[in-house]
Amino acid sequence: MAAKKPIKRSWAEPFKIKVVEPIKMTTRAYREQAIEEAGYNTFLLRSEDVYIDLLTDSGTNAMSDRQWAGMMLGDEAYAGSRNFYYLEDNVRKYYGMPHFVPTHQGRAAEHIISRILIKPGDFVPGNMYFTTTKLHQELAGATFVDVIVDEAHDPVNAHPFKGNIDPQKLEDLIKKVGAKKIAYVSMAGPVNMAGGQPFSMNNLREVHALCKKHKIRLWFDATRACENAFFIKEREKGYQDKTIAQILKEMCSHFEGLWISAKKDLLVNIGGFLATRDEKVYEEASNMVVVYEGLHTYGGLAGRDMEAMARGIEEMVEYDGIRARIKQVEYCGKQLEKYGVPIVKPIGGHAIFLDARKFLKHIPQNQFPAQTLSAEIYLDSGVRSMERGVVSAGRDPETGDHKYTELELVRLTFPRRVYTQAHIDVTVESVASVHENRKKVRGLKMVYEPKYLRFFQARFEKL
Ligand code: F0G
């Protein structure tokens, strides 16, 4: 008799649902009107008109009962709130940074750190750009230089650490402009625009050594650092037995400082901060925050928000939680692949990125294939996604022309602890049917373009 195959044992999310928020299904005719009124830009839709909202994982997380309970313990004092000190303790404990300044969200911290570290004419190398990060670096007078590994620009390259910095590219830049002209190296992990791709600890060590040799500051966009830590645990030799908290702490030990949008890893709806081991940078930041955000013990946040963040830090490093988050994204990607939908590989941490260039081969990049695809998916099912291609990249400050990025992507982003596997199945089926009918889809023309971060507010018409 053949040996019986053992029964597979699945695992499920380490939480159950306590509060529900109804969502609305609409008709195609309704959505046609809604997306036209929104100028074919999913950022301009009313959230009420969206069925499954995969626009972003930013501030869209479900907080735990423990975080909600903490909201009632908000100490709403103008100065020296109890919640601030609890958050400060946890920033020290989990990120290992002695000094910290809260801000209302990530880009506020980016603004402050860019203003402090950059002199006009400087350069900031980074592992691919992020929209708000790069804009603040440019507004402070720097030129951003992409030094990510080449593999990151290729949607199908299966390199496990496509978020790595190419040390040779960094060295070439140092040789070309001189170390003194480099304000800091800006390293994010995982890299949002590359498809949620992580960097390895080994690469970080190498970049750190190079920066040390040339006396260049190394700063960390730690917005989704726990996802990066999870990938290191899964993919890098020597980390299998380490906890997410240990890996996070080791990652942070290589940086002089970091900034964060708490709206991601920290499982809250609003918040951010800047943290550093450099006392002088801290002093300047805690003075600047008073001008732009609020006193340095609240930085534009309510006491209750800081309490939710402090508690969120303790939850974000729990292995079962981060595994459920990343494996949900992976589940979606694997289902899409079964239908032959082109996606960025390997599957990233926070989102599935559809390769719109391949998906809508007949639409040239100046007719915005990713923008078009995002609108088509909404039309099909009410699922909301986001363009991450030529519209997001904006214009070249020198030539004024569109920046024709190699990656022309649509992002399906997963809020943490919000949607079920059934929501993912509905999403997958919708994307698959748009894919089946792709040849009928026509491109778009841009009819309104704002000056900064155009993807948020640009408007389009069907060609
Ligand atoms: N850095 C990264 C890597 C981000 O993904 C974001 C925001 C920020 C900084 C800015 O933070 O929004 O709190 O001001 N990303 C969101 C997204 C908007 O949808 O990916 P913020």
C-alpha cells in the first residue's frame, strides 16, 4: 500500500474581525461616470464609489483593539505628553536611535531632513526614487541620482534583493562629484517604486563601509523596514533564526538616522518621525519641527496618535502578523500569474505591481498605459489601484520632457489587516478579465498637469 500523503496544514491571519465597515458595489454605468468625473485619475475618485480600495497601504490599516484602547489614553497636553515619552522609548528600543522628533507624516520628516542635510548644488544618491522623498531633496537644492542595481529596472529579473544599491554606481558618483558634494546616501527598504523589493544586509554592510570610507552620511527611509527585515529572514543566509525585531535593529545600526511614514509598518492611520544618533542633526530638527509641524513633543500629532504609534511599533515586529501581510500579497500575485497577467517579480512586500507596458502593449508610453490600466480596472469592478509609471515620475527638471521610466506599473496595494482572501479573489478575477479584453482598451491624453507630484491631481481624457 502506498504511504498516505500527510494532510496539508494551512495557517491563517493571527486576528479576527471585531468591527466592520460596509462597502458599496456599483454598476458599470455608475463607475463610467465616476471615473470620467475623476479625470481618469483614481486619486480623484470619492472613496465611497470604490468597492475594494487597493490605492495604497498608507494610513489605511486596521488598528488593533489594543491600539484603539490606547487612543483613549491620549494625553492631549501641548507640551510633554505622556504618549510622546512612551513613543520615544519604543523608537529607542526598536530602532536603536537615541533622538527622535515626531511629524504628522513621512513627507514632513523628509522636508525637515532634506533642509538640514542638503546645500544647493549637492547630490543625493538613492536606491531608486520615491516621489515625495525626491521632491523634498530637489526643493532643498539637490540632484537625485539613482544608484540602484540594474536588475531593479527589469520587471522579470528574479534577483532576491532588487532593492540593493550598486556599490560601483555609488563609487563612480563619488569619483565624479567628490564626497563633499554628496549630502547623504538615501536608502529605502523595501523599494516602493521598484515593486516593494528589499535590500540585503550584506549590501547594506557594503554601502555602509563605502560611506564610512568617504565620510558620507547614510540615512534610511525606514517606512516599511519590517517588510525588508522579513525578506532578509526568508532569503538571506544567517538570518533564519533571528527575530524581525533583531533584524530591524541590526539594519538600523548601520544608519546615522532615519525617517518614517508611520502610516505603513506602524499600523496606524496617521503619523511619522525622524530619528537619529547625531545630536546636532537632532537639535536642528527639533527646532525646525516647531516652525513647520508643532512643538517637538507632538510634531503635528495628537497625543492619542502617538499612543497608537507606540503600540503599533510593538505589533509590527510580531512575526505572524508580518508573515500574514506579506503572504497575502504573494497569494494575490500567484493567482494573477495563473491567468497569465504580467507582474513584477519577485513579488514584493506591500503590493502587486502589474506590468502595464506588457499588459497594454499597443498603448505607447506617451498615452499613459499604467494610468489607463488603473482606470480600466476601476471600470471593470470598482477596485481602486494606482499608477506608478511615467505620470508618477514627472518631468525632467532640465529638459522639461516626461521622464520615460523603464517601469510602467500599476500598483495593487494591500492595507494591513483590512481585506480577506475573498476580496483578493474578486480583485484577481477583475484584473484577469481586463487582461482578456485588453486589446479594446484605448489610451489617455493629459489635459491638466499640476506643478508638483502631478500624479495626485492630473486629469486625463480618453483618446
Ligand atoms: N517613503 C516611502 C517609501 C513611502 O512609501 C512614502 C509614502 C513616504 C516616504 C511618504 O510618507 O505619505 O506619510 O508623507 N507612500 C505612500 C504610498 C503615499 O502610497 O506609497 P507620507
